Amino acid sequence: MDPKEWARHKNGLEVTAKAGKGCAAVVRAACELPLCPSDAFELFAHPDNAVIFRGIERCTYRRILWAAADSLPGDGRQTIEVENESDWQFLFIKGSIRTRMLVHEDPTAGTIHVRLAPSGGNAPLQHLNAKWRFDQGSSPCSCRVTLEQEVHPKGLPPFFHNAFRAMAALQVRKTFEDLYAEAVRINEGRPSLAPYAQLWVVSNAALGLAPNAVAELEEMAVLV
């Protein structure tokens, strides 16, 4: 099924967007993908997944800030600082937007938390907070994917917040359509990405993080 047709199907994609308290856009979305939860999680967490998303041109920066000290194979909890770059063009003017984020991945819980990094990037955003969940779907080979996201622009007059909200919802819709399209390719035996490889887990001491720094990074899991 074509991704856009799938998104319109009654069992496909649900996206809502509304204004929040002090936030221009609160976007919620949910769908069922034809992948098991672990495969869907790994697809979203894959370091090279920019190739499957229309809203990302390239990943320009990626660094593991923290990895669970007691991790065993299959645990994989980690906090990553990542920067994605998107190109834009208006008439003959071209440019790029770089969004720097802190991402906390927990494969066991099936959650990925995202927030705007305190520095880096040039995205015109004041606030970004998102939580992805990958739960078991209606069949063993399906996954229920949900997103709760709060996003607020920087320096945009309230008059334009409705337009911003519509754009935020459209971007989320495209992201889910791209996830579905890749899920179809995986099931057909033609994935766009190399198999997900669990990054080597290192201790907090090896990362050079003080205990209070580790605590601060773990706290980012409570975002939504």
C-alpha cells in the first residue's frame, strides 16, 4: 500500500495538533506498523536513518554522552547528542537548518525521548520535547507506534502559530509515512539500512562523566 494511502486508511495513521500551555504546537500521533516493536525501535534509533526520512538531509553530528554502566547485551540504554540538517530553498535563496538534540534511548522500555539541546544548531526553535513509544501491536509481527511532541518556535508572532502548528503536524505525518514505507521495504527484503548494530557499551568512568552529570542525563527520560 502507498504510504499516503496507508495514512488515510482507518487503521493507518492518526495525527492531532493543538495549542498547549505556553506552547504553539502539541502534536500526538499513533499508528500500527508491520514490524515487531524491537525492529521498529531499531529503525528509528539507527545512526544512519536520515536516508529514509524526507525531513532530514544528513546527520552532521552524533556523540554518545552516556551509556548504562550495568548494560548487558540487549539493554542498550544510552543518551546521545545528535544534530540533523535539513535543506530549504525559497526562489533562488538556499540554506540549511541544523537541529541539535539530546536523545535518550531505552530499548527495554521501547521508548525514545527527545529534547532540544541547550546549545548547537541554528533551528528557529525555543522548545522541543518528544516521546516515542514502540509497543506490541495487534499481531506478533506488528508494532503500535505513538508520539507525543511539544514544539514552540523562536521569535514567531502568535498570529502565525496556527500555520506553525499545521506545519508541525505535516512533518510528523511525513515521518510516520516514511517509517511505514521503510517497514514495507524491510518486509520485502530490500531494506535501505544496514542491520542495526548495538553500539559498544562503555562505562561511565570511561566516558569521564561525574555522578551528578550521569544523574542529569538520566533525568531527561522524564520529558512528557
